[in-house]
Amino acid sequence: MTSPRRGYECGPWELRWRGLDLEELQRTESTFALSNGHIGMRGTLEEGEPRGLPGTYLNGFYEQHALPYAERGYGYPEAGQTVVNVTDGKIIRLLVQDEPLDMRYGRATTHERVLDFRSGTLRRTTDWISPTGRTVRVSSERLVSFTQRAVAAIRYEVEPLDDDVQLVVQSDLLANEPVETEAGDPRVAAALKSPLNAEFSWADGYRAVLVHHTAVSGLRMAAAMDHEIETPSGLRTRIRVEDDLARLTAAVDVPKGQRLRVTKFLGYGWSTQRSAPAVRSQVEAALAGALQTGWDGLLAEQREYLDRFWDSADVEIDGDPEMQQAVRLALFHILQAGARGENRAIPGKGLTGPGYDGHAFWDTEAFVLPVLTYTMPGAARDALLWRHSTIDKARARARQLGLRGAAFPWRSINGAECSAYWPAGTAAFHVGAAIAEATVRYLAASGDTEFDEQHGTELLLETARLWLSLGHHDQHDGFRIDGVTGPDEYSAVTDNNVYTNLMARRNLREAAAACERNPDVAAMFGVDATEIGDWRAAADAMTMPYDELLGVHPQSEGFTQHAVWDFASTPAANYPLLLHYPYFDLYRKQVVKQADLVLAMHLCGDAFTAEQKARNFAYYEAVTVRDSSLSAGTQAVLAAEVGNLDLAYDYLGEAALTDLHDLHNNVRNGLHMASLAGAWTAMVAGFGGMRDHGGRLSFAPRLPGELNRIAFRMCFRDSRFEVEIHPGETRYRLLSGSPLRLTHHGSAFELGTEPVHLPIPRLTAPPWPEHPAGRAPIRRHPERIRRNIEQES
């Protein structure tokens, strides 16, 4: 049951790789990564080698370095931030009769790894014959706890298969693990070469603690390990510690038919302010809790946590087993990225790899938080709390740029801008609108009045102030916002980007409503009736360019007057374009890196007519090359809305399989969280037709011809419900909580204790749109995939 493109087997609730392919380790280490939003562990083998790219990360733990500029300019950020590969506690080396188990030597007769979406663990089984012919079976299971935030654990078992054998296990804490960096800037490489400075080390019995700090960012972290060992008699152990290494060595003779079992408990913590004794105390307390719970208890807690998640978030797909697996994998990794972030960012790669230097982008609020808001709202709240905790930095950045309010960063770990690409780091103000939109969505979906009063209103009013100071009223065009970079980075520093203007308009109106809803908060920040009136006046007068001749909205003012990129003469090897052509040429042509105007039609769809959406969608399909993984999920949503369900299904496949098929050839550096989120969005907002304009939920379900059934679950206020789409009919079912007012294809209804069955209107599909040469989405042909799966099983 092997996927046609990669060696993953197809299963509805797991990702399994059977067999050993050393060339694929760098990719599977990302897909097999475990995280809880606080700790992230790449799926490296326990033995530490062979490996593609080792990685253990603590959310928000970074080192700082100078940013490179050939020529400096006012307002350029001075310092970059890069995620640090912290102390590695995954390593458990094994020697069989003095021969190290190394998958490059000897022979593995059996080897498989399984990421289980329901148990939340990574399992491994290997039957290995040593170079001198000794055979052992190694079984391991690894978890990063959702319930005990600072804890990870590994159970490692070795069983002789042919004869009695002497086994030696070495369990490590290893700091400053050598890691290759692909950074082009030597200053970044220097910052990441031995970034952890030893401060304290201790070991006794089966337990050890290492404390380190970074030289420039001044962060302090601790890692601790403890063990339980079950074995036949005759066990000998020794523990030793150095500045960057703690190692427990256990030696024992194991008869055939018996086994050595080592359970390793790990505790991690870090702080910007606490002392070395304090962080040591923190991780030792985490270990105490883990040992009290025990391995079986941690497994039970993990399963219970995931049972609750899937009860609220599962997506079922009948008719395409590979897509079913991909969408559940996507949801599992989104959960891992945000579950226990707790006032930390959700990076663009989650905690699965060092890609993007570990930075968080607007991807979080625009793509990931919609998923969490409707499946795990507490995690969405935590992510917004992190943004709120950085608002002083955003205010300072706005002042530096000569603006009022808050200018949130394009990319960051600690909330300060650290992008050396100034058209984004200086001009991509739509980041603030995404934060405001995510705030409004969370408030509508949760009814969280405490968050509204203490955090949400401040976020909304400070982002509204930015727009009013950034734009200006023009006697001919209304309220203009000039000189900005929208979502499409192939068009930079443009005037009146439609997406930005529409999102700003919503931001201004929602800020006015929030200040009127919370007058005490408004007064605290000096917001008066005049300022609220100014916000509403700017929103009402917001410029929205339109090309009367073509009958479409230009992505930004003048965009449709640019020359169209010569797609026919662009070799396939020259994508992504930014790596092969100068930005100035991209900026002055009609070529779109990622959905921009199309994203506006999704998030601000109530600002467009159905006819405008159809014309705009067809127009931008012909110039969008999807050099960003953010694009396919959004294009799936609009393709479904305008009626092109086959195209929508192709885009769903691209979003869901970006990492499993390594479509961008960079999975070694971590998974694409926004693309994984885009798979959920394509299912729920695309084929489910879910919209939340005005804080009210509406649906316009459509079932693509490739599938027999789609069902998805959501949370709204205190209720959970399911939408089940069949050919010609949709069933809505309340799972728990109060009745809901919903809309189905424009008709309102109440969902109470009894399921509601409603017909799906007939659809006339529009003509297939043009695509740039060679850039149409890949057709997956589900029928052929199903036949292949059946034959291989």
C-alpha cells in the first residue's frame, strides 16, 4: 500500500513508512516530527545517526545576529533571529556485542516507522543483523506530551532474536549538536555554531540536567532526563556529565526470549529572566510529574486528549484514501503546532524544522488560526495572546515608520521585525489586518468577553489607528492606502491593493464597534467619538479599484495595465521565479506569486457579487504561478465557489500533499503549516462553502465528483456540530451544546436536537480557466490512485 510518489503507506489514521531509505530521512524527519507547541522534536532515529537534519526546538528560543545589508536605509531592522537546535534528548545509542547499531551497516531485515494520529506517538520497529551476524529487534515509541507541556518520553526495547547477547545502551543529553546550515549569510552560520553556552551540569543515578544560555539573545534553557530500566539481572550503569553532554550507560546480558526496556523521561524549559537554579528547578519538577504519571499514564493522557480533539475537528472523506490520510495528517500537525504554545507564536514551519529561521508570519492569523478557532479555540486564543504580548514592539515599530497605532512584523520570533527584505518588512501592513480579522473571528466563534475587554479591543483599535495614519482621503478616489505590499510578493509597494483595502475597511469598522462595546477600554487608550467617526468615514470611503474595460478588479491600482509575464518562454526549471529573475521585472509584470485578489474574495467575499467573483477568478488563474505554498488552498475555495469543482479538487490535492509529495523540494527544513491549514480550508470553506461574514456561519456545500461523501466537525460558541455532504443532499447534526442558527445556500435554519437534511442546488460548471504554461495544478486521478492502493494491498 505505497503511495505512487513516496514510500508512505496509505492509512486513515496513521502515516507509515516501511523499509529503509537513507536518502529520504531528511524528509521523513519532518513528517514524523512530534510537537505540542512548546517542545518540537524532529523524527530522527534514536541512535542519532544516520540522520538528515537533527532538530529539537523550544518555541520562542532563538539566537540573535546582525542582519546583512549592502546598503542601509532608515527603518531597516538591525537584528535577525534564528531558532536554535537545543539540547537533544532523543538520542539512545545501542551496542550489540560491542557493535553500534547503525542503519548504514549490517542489515535491517525489517524496518518501519508509524506516526499515529490517535495515540499521538511515533513508533519504530527494526530487526537488525549486525555485521558479525547477531540479530536483535528494536522497538521504540516516542511522545511529546499534550497534557504535560514540558515533558517528552521515549520507550526503547531491545530483544535478542537468535541467541543470548550483551547489550549496552547509552542515553544522552547532547547540546550544540553539529548541524549544517543553508544560510547564505556567514553571520547566521556563526551565530548557530555552538549557540549554547554551558552554565550548569549535574548527574546522579539515572538523572541528569544541563543548563545553557545564548550569548546574544540572552535566553536560558534547561534540559533534564531520568530513566526507568527493566531488564534481567546483572545490570550495570554509569552516568557522567560534561558541559554539553550527559550520558547514562547501561550494560546487561539479555537471554534470547527476554528483553531490555528503557523508558526515558525528558523535561524542557526556558526563560528570558529566570536564573539557572530556577530553570533547573522547572525541568526537575516536570520530570517528577512525568515519573509520577508513568509511561502508561502519559500514553493514556495523550490518547484522551486526542480523542477530544478528533471529536471536535475530524474530517471524513469517502472515495480517496490518500486524501483522507493527508487531511488528517494536516490537522494533526496543526494541532501539534498550536496546542500548548501558550503565549508563543506559531512558526511558519511549526516546530518541525529550522525553515524560515523559525519565524512566525501572517500565515498564522490568516491561515492557521481559522482552523484552530473552529476546532480548538483555546489554542487560537493563546496565539492571539502572543500577538497582544508584542503590541508594545508593534507600537514602537509604527512610531519608527512615522505612523500611529501598531505595525506588526512581517517575520519574527519575539515580536520585533527581523526581515531584511524591506518591501515586506516595511510595507506589508496587511499583517495587522490579518491579526484583526483573527481577533474578530475568535470573538464571534467563542463569545469570549474577557478576551474582548482585556486584549481584543486593544488589538483592534491599535491596528485601526495604523490604517488611518497610513492612508489619506482624496477628493476624487475616497480613502486611499498607497505604497503597500499585499499578499502577492511579486507586486511590491503598490497603491490601493484591493485585499489590503478591504481588510483595512473591516478592521476600521470592527475597531469602532469594539470601542463602543467596551467604552472603558476605549477611554483607557484615548479613543473618543471623533476618532471612531474618523474610522468609519475612512471605511465608508475606502478605495476599491475596478477595471471597467476588462470587467475585473485589478489586484492593485494599475496592475491590469502591466505587461503579462511571458509564461510560454519561461522554463519549468525557472520556478520559483524569484530565484531566477530580478524582482524589479516581477514587480512590473502581471504575474502573481500567490492568491491575493482571490484571497480577498474569500475573506471579504461579501464585498463582491457572484459575477465579479467568477470573472476575477478566471482572470487571475491565468497569471498565478503558485510559487508560494499559501496559494493552493485559497484557490480551491474560490474554484469551488464559482462552480469549478474538479479544479477545486486539484487544488485541494496540492495543498494537502505539499509536504507528503515534497512539491516545493524543501520539506527537509520543516512542514508548511499554512498549506496544511489550507487543506482544511479547502474542505470546509471550499466544498463545505463555510463563510463567517459578520460573525454568522453560512454553508454552501458541494460534493466533487471524485468523492462519495465528506463530513467535517466544527465548534461554535458552546456547541459542536457536523456537516455531512452527500450527492444532492447535506445533513447537519448537532453533537453537543445549544441550538445554532445557520444558513444553507442562502436559506436560514435552526439546528437543534434533530438532524436537518437539506438539498444541494444543481450546479452549472463554468468553462475551465486558463493557467500559465506548465503551472496548472497536478491532476491526481483518484480512481487510478484507488486501483493502485487496492493492487498493492
